[in-house]
Amino acid sequence: MEKEAMCPAIIIPAHNESRVIGRLLKALSPAAINGEFEVVVSCNGCTDGTDEMVRNNYPEMRCLNVKQASKVAALNAAEESGLGFPRIYIDADIEIDLDSVRSLIDAVACSKRPLLAVPTAILKRDEASWIVRKYYSAWMKTIFYREQGFGGGVFALNKPARVKFGSFPDLIADDTYVRRTVGLKNIKVVKNSKAYARVPRTVASLLKVLSRVKLGNRQLNQTIGLCANRHSKANAYENLGFLELVIYLLINSVAQLLAWKPIDKMDSYRWQRDETSRA
């Protein structure tokens, strides 16, 4: 119990992330060395030496080796290893500095009510195609981006929020599941915390990501029964220019078509991951 009170934990699921995970681990290393918080890298199904790289270069961090290539399995394995609170979950390809991590911890640590905190997401779009840049420019102006707490692959939970659910269920949209379980009113966007995420470079890669998101939402709605926190759509797109709106709606419509897959055949689903931003 003493460890729980004194040592927050960072969980990083990683599947074949040897090319990019070093940026994140280098930033977190000083705090892991001095015991400010525990860092657990949960490698899952890695065939590129991610686990060896973590163990050899960052011995101050705990490295798990989950045989199954599954983000959910990696998250559950990390949490079964006995960790404190708050807990911060970070995708391996994200960049975030120590001060931003500390701000997330501070935002949820002292609250007795359930809280989910996310950083302000800074999207790196300079290497993306024109259409991809326009899409994200439009998305960042929508009410969904501003109020639902998109954190660029990072979120923090205090203990009251984490105990609202058990193990992570076997779902595509694990982060959306958490957001819906905790509830929109309990999501806090921490302005002075920033996480940097690289967007897909091509339209094809963008559609892979979006179709996975939409399929994950359908799976949530149909199997868990957790529907989205609803906004009024009357002003959802009011800040978008005409061209931005056309691109945004068109890309999402195509992704919706690509995501059409019977939920009862999900066993054959192959995780759609963008590789263009992992460089």
C-alpha cells in the first residue's frame, strides 16, 4: 500500500517499436532512475528486438515479454504485476517530456472522484500529404477534438477512475472504452501537458487508422453496450471552412465503408497500423 501511495506508474505497451520507442524512454529515464515513478514496458509479440533493446539500454525500467501480439494482453500483464497510482498509459510511438507527465499526475492524484487526464496533443504533420494535413486541420477544429480529450495516445487515471472497470476487455478501441467508462464529465484536458504524435503520411495509411477506430466504436456499441458520449451536432463543424468540411466528411465516409465487418467475425481481424509515421 505504501508503494501505491508514493509511486505512480507508467505503462507502455509495445509491439515491434524498436525504431521509435527510444525517444519516449530517453525522456522518462531520469525519473525512473530516481524512483519518482515506475515505468513498465510491456512488449507483446515483438520480433524486432524491442524487448532486448529496452532491457539493454534502460535497466531502470521493468520490461515484460508477452508472447501474444495484443495491446490489451500487454496492458493487462503490466497491471497484474502490481503497480501504484496514478497510472499513465502511453503509446510507444508518442513523445512526451517529464514535466508533461508530472502535470498529468498532478491533475488526477489528489481527486477523490474518478478522473481521466489527457495532455494537449500536438500533431506533427509536416511530412504528411496535403490531404492528410487538411483532414487533421479540420479535425482539430471540431467539438469532438476540443471537448472529448484526445490526448495523442496518452491518458492518466487516478484510482477511483481505474476501479470503475476490471481487466481491459479484448477490444480494438481500448482507450475509447476507458473514456466511455469513466465518462465525458470526468475527462480533463491538461493544457500545460503536451504530447507529440506523428500523423500518417498518406491517405491510405490515414484510412487504415480511421477504419480501425470506426470498427472499434462499432464493436464497443454492439458487444459492450457502451455508446458514445453524445454532443449536439448543430455546432460540431461550425469552425470548418468549406474545403475542410468536404475533406473531413469524405475521408470519414470512406473509412466507415472500409470498417464494415461483421462483429461476430472479429477473430479474423488483423490490426490496421500506420507504419508511415514510425520512422
